[in-house]
Amino acid sequence: MKKIFLVVILSIMAFFPDCKKTDLPHVCATCIEAHSHYTAADYCGAGADVDAYIKNLIDQGNKVGESWSCTKH
């Protein structure tokens, strides 16, 4: 009886898609350059990826005289 139950459960599970949480972006950054008032397109992704994007934008901008301000939402 346990084997039949196990086979039925495994068969049912085969018809359902993976129920894991999807990898949807959950954090976005909006960045504005202070001198030109240019607003970059929002960057969305995992929190660590957004933090890296902001750091890179600020670091690269500082090298060419830009001053970026970013907010995460």
C-alpha cells in the first residue's frame, strides 16, 4: 500500500511545475546625476546586484566629474 501511495504522489508531483519562488527582481534603483539632472533608467534585480550597480555608477561617475544620487525602492 505504501508503494502505491508513493507512486501516486510522485506521479502527481511530475505534473506540477516547480513551486520554488521565481527569480523576479525585488529591488530597483533610481539614479539622478546632480549636475545635468539626467535620470538613468531604473535598474532592478537582487539586492546585492542593485547595491553593486549603485556603487559602480557612483565610482565611475566620480572619475569623470559626475555626482550620482540613487534611491532604492
